[in-house]
Amino acid sequence: MKWWANKNPLSYLLWPFSLLWQWAMTLRQSLYRRGIFSTTHFPVPIIVVGNLTVGGNGKTPIIIALVELLREMGFKPGIVSRGYGGDLKKGAYLVTATSPATLVGDEPLLLARRLNCPLAIGAKRVEAVNMLLAHHDCDIVLSDDGLQHLAMGRAMELIIVDGQRQFGNGFCLPAGPLRESVKRLRTTPWIIYHSADPAYEQHFFLRPHCFRSVIKPELTRSLSAFADQTVDVVVAIGYPQRFLDALQTLGINVKAKTFRDHHAYTEAELSEYKGKTVIMTEKDAVKCAAFDLPDAWYLEVSTVLSEALQSSLRHHFLMWKNHEHNLW
């Protein structure tokens, strides 16, 4: 929400409720620390990629980069996710590249198609991890979100911070965007900024690669294909402005229609684009591939890790690879 960006009369009005939220989160963490609520640990290391604020920080691109890095180092990674936006309410489910987005959610389907990696979803991530390990020979598991899912043990936490928006007005929900206090940053050295600014030592940014057809991904167009044109754009992600800025950097005049994050598109609401060129994100594209949109394209991007971040991650994972000090 835009009003979360700064302190204003509405945020101050809701501030007492944010204190209540923060107190509840602190109490919950204390109950887990004391063993009153139980945490399940696993025979393989679990890496949680999460954030302190609501939505749009760049967890999915980091998951992609980590899977590629771990595979390069000889690991056999798997992924678990909540499956937000999908219809799965109970239990766990193994996601494949042909799973319906309506069931598994857009981000898990994107990851399954992009990485061809073992992936399970579940409201209870412990169930998802157990299913993943029961059906696949994974030696490391990445959790897409789940920083606050304390029932799941973890060996490592990466907290992703948007370099532009940071922590908004600094208030917890509902007065601000924070899921918990920024004091949580003290619990891990892995604070990673989504920014191209080298002032952030541990950072990453997204590099546009090409445009791909939504209905025939084997068809591509260059990054300059839509330059100096006014093009319709549909987008349903946590922070759409970053995507719109990227398109404008490519010289595209954007005519945008934004939807709520994880929005389930219908063919009827996209029918106006049937005879038009329309651009979207890859996350949107996995939900629109079955629609009759012959001139729809998504921007494919790659994740660029800073040298310092990549070096630190390699060193850390190498210690795990060598089983030094029982690190998990």
C-alpha cells in the first residue's frame, strides 16, 4: 500500500494495533525458543529466503540464483513454498512444470518451469519438506518465504530488503509494511539488498535478457523490439513500479494496468488485448499461457549477484559440502 511508504495520520491512527502485532510476534518467537511450540529439524540443511516487509522484494529471483549456484557446486537442491494464490488448502503437493497455476500458485509454477527443480508446496512447510524429501533425493532445501514459519527448522536465513523502499514507514502491520520488528535483522548476517547500488556490499539486481512469447516461449524478441512504441502492459506483482521502470529504461512507452499481487487472470478480462501487443512479467505469463494472446510477451530477466555476495555464498556452501563442524 502506498500510504505505508511514510508516516501519516492513518499510520499513526493504526500505530497502537501495530504495537499489538509486534507484541504477538515477539511472544510467538519466545514460545518457540522455549520449546513450548515445537520446531521440526531435518537431515538436510534448510535455507529460508524471506523478508521483513510485505511483498515484492525479490525472493523468487534469489531462489533461482541460489538453485543455479548450488547445482554448479554439486548440490541437489529442492524448493518448498506456501503456494500463495493457489487453491491448495491442506496437505502438501509436488509441483511440476505442467501443474495448474490455479492450484499451486504463480511463483511455484514459475520456479518449476524455469528450473526443472524438485518443488513442493504446503500451508505447513514442514509437511512440504517431508514430502519433498520422501520423493526426491535432495541434499539441501530452499524455502521460498517462511521467515516467520518457525515450526520449520533452518540452517540459514537470507533476508531480502528492497533497496528503494527499505522498511517503509518503519511500522509493523497494519500501520506499516513490516511483518516483524527490524530488530530481526540482528539474527542473521545474510541481509541482501535488491539494488544495483554497489554501496550495498551484499546485493543483487535483475538484468533483462529478452522478450519471450507467452504462448510460445521458444519465440523471442530482442530488448529493443518495442523501443519507441506505446505498449499495453498488465502486471500483478508485489511492487509493479520496478517492472514498469525497467520497461521504460528499454525505451518503451508504457500503458499499464496493474492488478493485486498473485491476481488470477481470466480470459474475459484480458480479451481487450487479444489483437494487441501486450507485455507482462514471467510471473504473470505462467497464468496466461492458455489464453488466446498471440502477441503477448514477457520480459525474461536473469539475477546478477554482487561479487561479494557470490563469494560469501560459495564459501559458506563449500563448508557445508565438506561437512565441516556439523554446520546444520
